[in-house]
Amino acid sequence: MPPAYVKTCRDLLCYEAAKLEAVAARRPGDARFILDRVKTLRVGPLRFDEVEDPARCLFDGIEAAPGGEWLVPLEKGGLEVASNLVPACESCRASKGNRDVLAWYKDRRVRVPRAVWRRYLRAIYDTWEKQGILEGPVPASEAKRWSTVDVER
Ligand SMILES: [Zn+2]
């Protein structure tokens, strides 16, 4: 479970982003570091510096096929926005199919790579912003789903 200061949808996204930063800074799980980063991230729109190679599949790094893949399929509530579309190869697209990307990893019992998690946070940020729920409480269904995500460390 996230700490008590995580109250809104925005808080949750910033908290997850801060945990990623803590890992990158070789301070995984450092609560003080994470809280400081959350305070900073919370102020503006959630952005990441890392830029992916559009020619490489986000999931396995091989040559991407034209068209890309939706992290959250449109029919599962995903938005038709750039942050929800990622470069992907034919093989990953076929394997993932119509699943949410987190469900795809979970079903295969594979940990979610940090680069994928980062992209997912961005897509969800844009989705929740568009839905106007960023400053609202985290829906119980989402809190439950997120608490079981197994991200690579
Ligand atoms: Zn691939």
C-alpha cells in the first residue's frame, strides 16, 4: 500500500514516478527521497526525460512494426493520445492482443520493465487528466489493481 500522503490520483502517479527515480538514483525504497520527489513532481504535469527510440519495440527492443500498440486498448478505456501509443514489434503485438499492458505482463508472470511502467504512468496521467479525476481520490478498483503491479527493480 502507498503511504498515507498518497490521497489523489495525481499523488499516486507522482508516488510511482518517485519510486522509479529512487531506483535510478540507487536509493530504492528510500522513503525520505521518495517524499521529496513527490513534493516536486506534484507541482507540474508529470513528465519524464527519457526518450524512447521509435524504431524499437518498447517491450523487447527489436525492430518495431508500423502502427504501434496501445498500452491501454481503446475498447478498455484507453485514450487515443500519443502517450498511450508505443512502438512495438509484430510478435509483442500478437502476444499482447487486446489486453491492458499490465495484464499482459501479469498473465505471463513477467515483471513490468521500468521503461514500460514509466510509459504507462504517462498514459494514465493523460487519461485521468482528460477525465478530470487527477485531483480526486484514487478509485478503489485502481488502488487494488495498482497494488499488485510487479515492477522490475
Ligand atoms: Zn516486441
